[in-house]
Amino acid sequence: MHIHKYEKIWLIFGVGSLVLFLGVIGVAAFAFGHQPPSHMATVDAENLDQDPVFSEPGLTKIDESTYRATLVAQAFGYNPNRIEVPEGSTVLFEVTSADVVHSFTIPGTNVNFMVTPGHVNMAEHTFNEPGEYLVLCNEYCGTGHHYMSMTIEVVPR
Amino acid sequence: MSEMNKQKSKSHTSGENHTSLKTTLIFTMTLGVLILLSWFAVFFLFLERS
């Protein structure tokens, strides 16, 4: 089969980029453990008040600098709507929804995921800068969507 | 008849050889480089924020 010289060049370029991108995804997933925000963990969205974890959402300390924040998103707010962690803490967010699809977005960070009812959606972030971090709902969820927010207070050590 | 076919295929082949793919190459590579650059820009933004 005859292939034009230039065609060979862009075929190599195309296949090369594909290999590069798939390689980056592979390394991120298998070597660094990056996963989609919904780790296939499920919860009964209609009976959250009976769930051992989500019936009492809040912040729990795992070790000196690691916290787990279990949060329930519901029109039009988050429960709890304010958490406080010391500077340099890594927070593992586990968020679920009690009604419709919401989102959990901390502007300026990589934390930005959908909160789907029936799923435990997870992300983690290390807060190195003290200050007040705003959390927003990024998914239109109803007439009060623009009021839906919470605050993360990162206090200096 | 066969003579005509021969002539026809000959002229067809020579026509193909005259097709220049230079501009196509330039456009494809420009587009490819743009895609790569924007991909890396977003990837480094992600790394920066994590």
C-alpha cells in the first residue's frame, strides 16, 4: 500500500499523541491512584437518616493532619454548612445527595465533582493556605441553586 | 479500447502525483500542535492546583 510521505508524518504524530495521552492516564490511574469522584460506593438515598455514616454528617479526624468530611447535599445547602480544619490538613470529602444532582466545587482547586443521589462521591484536597474557602453548587438544582454554598475555614496552626 | 483505457489510467495517475499535500500537512500539524499545547496547559493547571 502506498502512503504519501506527509500522510505518514501526521499518522505518526496522531498515533504518538494517542500513546502519550493514554500513557499519562494509565500512569495517573495505576501508579498515582487517581480515580473518578464516584468510587462505585453506594448509599440508600431515600433513607439517609438511617445510614450509619450520613445520618450524622460532619468532620472526623483520621490522624494528625488528615480529616474525613462526610457531607449531605440537599436543596439548597450542605449539611454541615461550615467546617474548620487547621492549615496543612488533608481533607477527604465524602459527599452524597438527599434529593437531586448537585455539585461540590471549591473554586481554585481540583475539587469539583458531581454529587449524585445514591452514590458516595469522593475527592481529597490539602489546604496549605489558611483562609476561608467557599464551596459552591455547580449543577443547576432548582430555584434556590444560586444560594447553595458552604464554607471551609482553614485556620493557621 | 485497451489503448484508451491505458491512456485514461495514465493521465489519472499523473494527476494524482501532482496533488500537493504540503498545505494539508501544515494545517494538520498546526492543529495538532494547538491540541497538544492546550492539553498540556490544562494538565499543568491541574498539577499546580493539586
